[in-house]
Amino acid sequence: MHLSVTTRTLSGIPILFAALLAVASAQAPRSQTQSRQLPFGAEIQAEVSAQNRQQDPAFAERVMRAFAAAYPGRLGEPVFRGSDWAVSLGGIVYYFAGGRMLREPLLSRADEFLPHSFYPYPAELPEWKSPTAEQNERFRTIRERRQIQTLKHSQDFFDDLWGIHNHAQGSARMQRMDFLGKKLIVHYSIMEEIALVEMRILEAAKTNAAVRAWIQGLQSATGWNWRNIAETASRSYHSYGAAVDVLSKPERGKETYWLWTAQKNMDWWAVPYSRRQHPPQEVIKAFEAYGFTWGGKWLVYDTMHFEYRPEILILNGLPVLRE
Ligand SMILES: [Zn+2]
């Protein structure tokens, strides 16, 4: 979300999440024992396992196949070239490169880039468990570690995927549409998915009072917003018009975005789900059904944020509908 007053822009977390992973991994390698504790369920699992997994060729193949399935007609069939999995996008070959998604000329400089995060995404929000002392210690410094991170992601692959490399191209590819009575500006290629999400939400509202109340309380829907992820040098999915923030009337005492919580000097990670503002389950399911991940399932939570990442859902064995 993005109402903040300063330069703080918000959300678009998966890329941010990767930055966090890279920093955490570089500074504090964790043991297998710790990775089995899973105090926040899959959220923590994501944090501890992503870096190791991304070095595995079998994982590289799975990610590339998930991309090809997510964007049929735009990406070629994944192939194993040299020593790595690669996929062709608009005639340009991209290598997995440990999750960095690099063109061939950049492969020799791979360690100058942060890996993107192809994170575990659970079908259901895992049951809440209080953080352990060790986690409290580790999560307390996430924000600081993010801020001192100097490596950047290569944006080339995602820029090419969305056909947006600068503000002017972004503007040219955006379309204005209605979403539950609010004006929304998104990438032209996901308008149909958004319309299908809306239909599913309206269908649920017929029999579900919580969904009706949520629609009534909707204050805005924000899609395109040219900017980086808060406190990072990485491009937000809002820059592609491929993320949507659905902002509801604030509920007293409930948190929505980890950085806002962090700015109140609270232990943002320890705020249980019961004190976070979550959309109704049916709304989350409607977005997920058509290829969107929900920021409420991320460790660095952003409960109003949905972004179009069908490759993440497919990678995690979740179905993505197209019509
Ligand atoms: Zn957002």
C-alpha cells in the first residue's frame, strides 16, 4: 500500500522478500534444525529454504516450466543450455542463474545481482504460532539489513515480460477499468483476470455478509504506481500495473503493512493474524484463482496487496484459471 507521507512507497514484496533473503542468508546462514521449526508456517519456511533451493538445477527447471505455463505464447519451452536452465522471451534467452534471471552477457557477473524469490506459497494461511526467541532476534534486524543491502535485482526479465522499461512505456500499457465501483489502472494484459476476480467476489457477496461488508467498506483500489519497493532499489510490481492494493476502511487496532507497523516501533513480525486486517477468505481465494498472490501470506506482510504471479502459484502446485 502506498499512502505514506514520505518517500516511503510500499509493498510489491516478493522482490523485496528476495532482497531480505539474500541479506539474511549472507549474514546468518541457518541450520536445518532451525528451518524445521516453522513458527509462522510456510512464511518462515520460505525464508530459510529459498536460498538453498535456488541453487538446485531441478528447482531451476521447475521455475522455468512454471513461467512457461504461466505465460503461454510469450515464453518458449525451457531448455537446458550449457550448465543452466534457460527460457526465451521475445527472442532473448534468459538463464535461471540461481534465481537471478539473467541474459547471457551478465552471467559472468551474476554475483553482482540479488536472486529473485520464487517462494513457497501455501494454499491456506498456516496456523499462527508465536515466534521463538531466536526468530525474534533475527527478524528484529530484517529492516536494517534490507536498508544496507547494496546489491540489486536484474529487472531485465520482468521488464521484458511486461514490456515496460521506463515510465513512458508503463503509461502506454496501462488501462483504466472499474473494480467493485472503484477506478483502477492496470496493465492491459491482466484486465480480463481482474474482471473475473470481480465477478467471483460479487458472486460470493450474494450469500456472504462478510464479503458484502468488505465491498461496502472499500475505500480505493490502486494498481499502477511507478516506483520502487519501499526502502529498496527494486522495482515494485505496481510499476508494471500488475499489482493491486485494495484498501478497506481501517479497523481499529489492526495492522495492514509490516513497514507501517515497524515505524510504530512495534515488533511487526509478532503481530498475530488476529490483529492484522485481512480481507474475507472468499476475496483472497478469488484473486488466487486467477493468478494473484496475496501479500498477507508473506513474512513481510502487506495485507491489502495482490499481485499477478501465476508462476508462483503454478510452482506451488496451485491451480490458475484463465476464464
Ligand atoms: Zn501494493
